[in-house]
Amino acid sequence: MSSCSCVSRVYYHALMRSTISRRHLCLGLAGSAGAVQASAGIARTASGYTDPRKVLLWESTRKEVRELLEAGQLKAMIVPTASTEQHNEHLAMIHDTASVTLVAQQAALRLYPRVMVTTPVAIGISPHWMDRKGTLSLRKETFLNVVYDVCESLKTHGVKNILVLNGHGGNEAPLREASPEFRSKLGVNLQFDSYWAAYTPEIVKKYMESGVVPGHSAEFETSFAMAAFPERVHWEGVDYEKVKLRLGIKDPESRRQDEQFAREAKLATTAKGEAMIAVAVEWTAARLERMIAGE
């Protein structure tokens, strides 16, 4: 079986009916094992078959970007924001960045060549996780300055529609608060949301047994990883009960949640992740369509 075996046969047929291909989903995530091959992969999009790298700014040449802008084809950019932080005992620390980048790339491919994705802001505001080893965190003002400067760069190049798409809970409130100021200062159509805004209570109830989204490294995030990049799910050697007293989590409520999320992670399945990814991609693409249309 190919490296794309993370996608079930049922979901494969569902994707074939939409504009996302099975290969495209597996190759689409920058930084995953499959993405090493992305430059050779061909993805089904609304306009035909497209090399998945073409919507990634950092994989494109200046010629490619310039020609899209000069032709008036490039209408919007997605700026993914996320984190490098602990995700319990079993998920990779890049999970938030990998997830939001995947959603952004898949949505951009749906709208190619009108949308591209910038290099992710891969370290976010995570002081609440600093008692878990490995977490990286930026000060709020540093993080917001980086996001603003990225958006200002896009404006300089003539981009008029910018969607800041977030994948980390600690970034959400600061970005929501700062977005109106960014929009006013830059004079462009800049909008913000976290990709899990796609999930209505009905969707959460349908797919998540725990009823929790996003839920840090629990059922939802683990399902997402199992579907999109299973090589980042590391159950080998994990024994939460054995190590929980050595984790050094200071806050009692945070300690309780950490243990709860470790239990809920066992509810995760690949099928749940596939379904939730499809919803997020569809929602993000529709959001961009409205932005481009001036709604």
C-alpha cells in the first residue's frame, strides 16, 4: 500500500467526489513524510490537476509569484499561525502548525490559482505550557509583531485579501483583539479565525465522542493526526499512569485536564480525523471565496 494509506477507502471515494484527492491530502502537509514528495505529486483542484507545492509561498519561485500577481490571478493569501509546544505524551510538538498548514493548503488548492499560503508562524503564545518540557513560547507583543510584519509584506506585494488562519488556542484571543487594528493600519481586507470555527455543535456531537473541540491533544487532535500525518502519533512506550507524578505540572486544574486529555486521546480514530479535516477545508475555502467576492 502507498504512503497515503492513512486515508480510508470510504473517505477516498468521498474525496474523489469533491475537489480534494487522496494523494493530495497525504502529500499536502508541509513537513510531513509525504510532503517530501509533494513537488512530484499532482492534486485534483477545482481548475484541474495541480502540483500541491504551487500554493505554498515558500516552495514557489519569485517568478511564479510575480506572474500570478501581474496577471491579477492571485487574490488572497492565508497566513497560518500556530505553535511548537507539548501535545501530551504521544503527539509531536509541531501538531498545531502541521494541522493548520494542512487545512490552509487544502483550501488553497480548492481555489488555485487565486489563493496561496505563507510560511507558517510556527511558534506562538504558549506560556501556560512552559512547565511541560520542549514547549517554545513567544511574548504576546513579539508574536503579534511577527504576524503583522508578515501581513505588511503581503500588502507591499499587492495582496488585498489576507486570512490569518490560526491553529493554536493561546493565539486566538490576542489575534482576535489585534485584527481590527491590523486591518485599519494596513488598509486591506484582513480577517482572522481559528480553523475549528468550522465545527458547529452538531458536527462536534456527530464525530466527537468526548464532545470536545479542539481539546489539547485529546480525541480531536489525535484523530486529526491519525488521518493526516500518522507518523507524528507516537504511542510507543507511552505509559501515562507511570509518569504522571513526574510530569511537574504545577496547576492542579491543568494537571487534571492533562490526565483527562490523555484518556480521551484513546477515543481517536482515523475516520473521525478524516471527517473533521474535510469540514475544516470546506469551511476555509468558502470563507476565502466570500473574502475574494468582497463579502
